[in-house]
Amino acid sequence: MLVGIDSYSFHRYFGEVYPQQADPGKRWDMKDDFVPFAVSLDVDEVALETLFYPAFDDNYCAALKDKLDEANLRRVIGWGHPDGLHRGQDTEALADLINHIPRAKNVGATTMRIVASSMLYVDEPHDPQVKASITMLRDAVRAAEDNGVTLALENHIDFTSLEILEIIQTIDSENLRVNFDTGNSLRLFENPVEAAKNLAPYTIATHTKDITTAWGGSPSERFLFWPSCPVGEGLIDFLSIARVLVEAGFDGSLAVELDLIASPWDEATEEANVTQGIRYLKSIVAQLDAEQNGPTA
């Protein structure tokens, strides 16, 4: 099993600062800042959010690909933040997704994480959203098949693992798989280990996100009550999830993702919180290796 970083962990550095957050006063470039940082942590894979780099600039993408190739980094690109296909209702969003699919090859990626909906619609009836998303995703999957790209649908505080499973199995294409977000499953009141069991056979990428709780408010707030924290500090049983993924034949990465950081970790830098998570996940991978192959001498 591999270890990686999703560039969304640095969303403030790329200019997206939530109302609940302070602006750190620094900005990053995907090629010149994020990739070198990932290299410095000796990770195996990076996920590149297309909203954080000029995905339609051929020269930039070529230079980014060169840097990733030089570092021998596996890569995923991400589309859809924050609301994806708006529960299968936004034809402009679908056109944008289809336009982005051929851009994956420009940075040497064959996997593209996508989003069908978001917590904006989570309290609306889910069945109509699932059906509408299936209709739109059929068109996106055809484009992915034509371009040799596999779409990885994230559970994005929108659908439960069983609803994601329904979408995947109904469309029934090798070019539509899952990006399993460990923390978002808890935000929908699912046991993350059980959600992993449901989705592991189709999972090709992860957002390995840890979640804690905030004082005050209600769990139904989804996001504010369930902020993220450095991987290993919160409520998610990553070792059990990793075992489930391995048993299902998963060969991708446990990719650290941070979003709204809880106190007191919000006083640390993104670099410090991500580094802590990478160290923890490397220890999980080492433990899995020992379980499978015996301890090293």
C-alpha cells in the first residue's frame, strides 16, 4: 500500500480560505511549491486539484508533468469542488467535467477524482439525486472511456456508501470507480470501517481524512461539528480501514486530506499537520507489511 497527499490539504495556500479560518498570508504554486513539498516527504502519490492549477494551460501542464515524472510520483487529478454536478442537475457542470477529462493525460494522470453532489443537498431526498447523478455520469463515463481515464467518484458528504455503490453498480463500467473519503463517511453518520467494506472492491483512490468533534452545535451540521485533524489524532480507525482495502486488492495510496482543521491543530501550519499525518500513515503501512510478510530484520 502507498502513501500520498491530496493538494486540497493546502487549500488556504491556494487561495480558498473558509469563513471560519484565518488567511495564512502565503500562496503556493502547484508545480513549484506543492510538488517539491510532497517530494520532501518521500510520498508515492499526489492528487492535484484542478481548481488550484491552470489545467487548460498546455505549457504549465507539460512542466508540471515533467516535475512529477522526475520525482516518479503517481498522480490523480481532482474535479468538482465544491458541489460537483449539483446532484445531477447542472448541465454546465457536466460539460465542464467532460472538458476536463482529456486534460488528465497532460499531467500524466489516468485517474480523475470527481464529485456528484455535496452537503449543500444532503438533507434533500437522496433517491432522486442518485438517479439524476447516474444519468449525468453515464455521459461522463463515455468520455472517460474514450480518453483512457478512470473516474473515481468521491463520497462527498452527499451520498452514503451504499448510495455510491448503487451508482457504481448501475453504470457498470470499469471506468467508474470510487475515491473513498474516510472522514466524509462519518459526517454522514456511517461507521467508516463498514463504509470501507462496502466500497473497497471499487476503490482506486482515497482521501485519508481524520475527524474529531467540536464543542457546541449539532452533528447534523456535518462539517462544522466534525472538523478534520491530523491523521491519527481523531476518531477514524485507519488500521482497520487499511486492512479492508488490502483484502480487497487496493493498490493505491492512503492520501492525506485536510479541510476545516479543528483546534488546537489550527494553530499549526499545513506543512506540520500534513507531515504528522504522513508519518502516521507510513507507520500503518509498515504494520500492514509486517502482518503480511513478517517483521523485517
